Amino acid sequence: MAEQYTGACLCGGVAYVAHGPVHHSSHCYCSMCQKQHGAAAGSYANFSADKFRYVRGAELVQEYASSGEGRRGFCRVCGSSLTWRSVTTPDNIAVTLGTMDPPYDGAVQRELYPENKPGWVPGK
């Protein structure tokens, strides 16, 4: 049986389920992820898009076209960052690790744009 991952936004209006395996997980230090998350990085688990679905509140999910390639999904009520997807690879979806319940306990395999890691991050 495939692994199952569940999660929700801060207000609980949006909930999702994703069936594994996780293709890879990552911390992305690009400036867009930093601004979207208000943190050093956006942290994601990547799944096959056909293995992800909203089980509650899909109508509350808004997408923002942050670039010509990227679409960022968030709850329009509480603002929680939920997903990132590329228009050039629609078969994949990146789900934010911080919204998973129970918390994601897998290893993070990739650091994207590590040259943008802020100086205030421990271990830089």
C-alpha cells in the first residue's frame, strides 16, 4: 500500500491528501519562496499530481502566478502556503512540508538556490 500524507491550512478550511511515494523533498532558498513563506526557504515534498487532491475547501484555494512557470497555491482565508506547481511539468506538485499532519518526518534530499540562504540561518 502506498504511503499517505495528509495536511491542512492554518484555519482548517482546506485539507488535502497525497499518496506517495514522495519523489523528493526540498528546501528552496529562491527569493520568491522566501517572500511567500516569510522564512529562509520554502520546504516541499513532491508528488505525482494525480496522487494529490483536496478533501475539503478546494474552493478556498487561490493560485498566484509568481512567474511564467510557477503557480503557488494558498488558502485565501488564512494565507497558508499549500502548493507549488510548474506549468511545464504538470504531472508533479510540490506540497508544503509545514502543512502536513502529522508532521513530515522524511529526509530532505535537495537544497535549491543554496547561494541565497540568508546569513541568519544557523549553519550557513
